[in-house]
Amino acid sequence: MTALPDGRGLKIAIVAARFNAEIVDRLVETAVAELHTLGVRSADVSLLRVPGAFELPLAAQAVLHAADPPDAVVCLGAVIRGDTPHFDFVAGAAADGILRVGLEAGRPVIFGVLTTNTLEQARDRTDGQYRRGADAARDAVTMARLLRTVAAGRTPGIDPTALRDEE
């Protein structure tokens, strides 16, 4: 079993959509709880709300351009398929934007946006078998730690013999 990442000393921002509030509010709750479990102090967690998933990238970008940016941003939302192509446009734009913001900023911007066919699938991914809010929070801490390690020049070595195929 892999050890939990250490969130002590990290600042994490959560940017969450208001649309599909029932689902997103639960994602936020589980993300915040996971951050606390990982050692991130309440004072080091900030929460910003935006109208919907489409607005997540711009808000994440603004947070990362602030005077004292967080070590990582967790973007949380829920896009549930309906009867129109709206789902495809919003989900795709959110994913592309979130990726672009992280790459441009050089900081982790985590895609914690559920893209499901039904409300029931979204509910299952908040509290059921999956806990995507907690997963996104853990990914933010993991990536923030990884980037700090790389920036400090402490990249972990790999035993080349472990990569060889067994004969």
C-alpha cells in the first residue's frame, strides 16, 4: 500500500462550480476532509465558487496569478449528460482549459470534474464506490510535493534492473 502524501506546509485552493450543487458540494466536502487528513491546515485551504464547470479554468488561472499563489488548485464540478450537445462542449472546454492553466503556470491544477451520463453515476462518484473529491485533493498534494522535490533537484532514482524484462 502506498503511503499518503504529506500535505503539511502546502497551500491548496479549491475552485468549485455552483451548477449541480448537490454533487459539487459533496465533492468539496470530501476534498476538504482529505486535505485535513493529509495534514493541510484549514487556514491553508481556500475555496472559490464559480457559476459552472466552464468557468473553472479562468478562476484557477486568476488564483495562480495572485500575489501569493497556492501550491496547487483543485477544480471541482459536475457535468451531467442531457438531451443536448451542451455536455460535450462544457466538459471538453473545462478539461482543455484546466490542463492549459496548469501547464502555463507550472503548478498542479487538478481536474476534479465529474463527467457522467446520469445523476446517479455522479452520486456514486461522490460518496459511493468512488470518492472523486478526496481523490482530487490527494492528487493535488501528491503533485505539489512532486514538483517541490523536482525543483529542489531531488529527483528519485530508478534502479535500472527493475525495468528489465524477466528472462
